[in-house]
Amino acid sequence: MKLARNVPLALAAALGAPSGAHADPTATIVLEVSTFRNQKGVLGCQLYDTSAGFPDKWPSQPNLQRHVPVSGTTTSCTFDQMPAGTYAAAVIHDENSNGKLDTNFLGIPTEGYGISNNHTHALRRPTWDESKFVVAGGTTVTLRVALRY
């Protein structure tokens, strides 16, 4: 009787795992948004992998942005193949589909907005530190974001 020279490969084969299989280094991030006041327009979703520009400026990388038609009381944006790391998210209910968060003459939003970890404040913008979350490779992370109007 011969012994297998490479015990880990033999064990993997015995368990049905393909030879040379590795864990997926990327993740899926799902932003599940609810509390829409109406079904008009689109949901704009932004992921930030740095504090730069958070939460006001749209990320410069196209893979960190999504626009999805509002469909029902809950609408989701999905980001596939994201590298493991630290992120923060901002979402807007762009009711008139003009590509921006509309505000009044005082700069107060007139459309819905939300932030990861649901840290929204009446008198200041949310910070990166209170909004960030960590994503590991090979996982799916679903964040539930409530809109504030």
C-alpha cells in the first residue's frame, strides 16, 4: 500500500474539493434600502473605500457607483467582485432622476438620503469612522439602510 505524498491534496480530493482550489478573495456588498416615501425615480448608491470625499462627492471609480430604479418598498444595489477591505456607503432617493441629491436654499436635503450603519444627524454630516464597515473576501455583506427625508 502506497501512502499519498501530498496529504493535504489527498484529503482535499477525498472531501470532493477541486485540486488547487482557493478561497475567493472578493466579496459581494448589498445595500438594501427601505422607507421610500414614494416609488418615483432611482436609488443612487455609492461605496467609498477611503474617507476622501465621503459622503458628499460621488466616488471617482465607476465600480463604486450604482443607479437602480425604485421598485417597491425595498430596493437594493449590489456590488460584486469587491476587494476585501473597509468601506462606507451613502445612498440617495433621487426622486426626479437628475443624478444628484436636491437641497433647499439652506442646503438641507429635499430628497431621501442614508448612510451605512444608519448614522444620520440633524445638524452635521456623518463621519467616515461612524459609517465604515469591514468586508472579508469570500463573503456577502448585506447592509440595511433607512432613508431620512
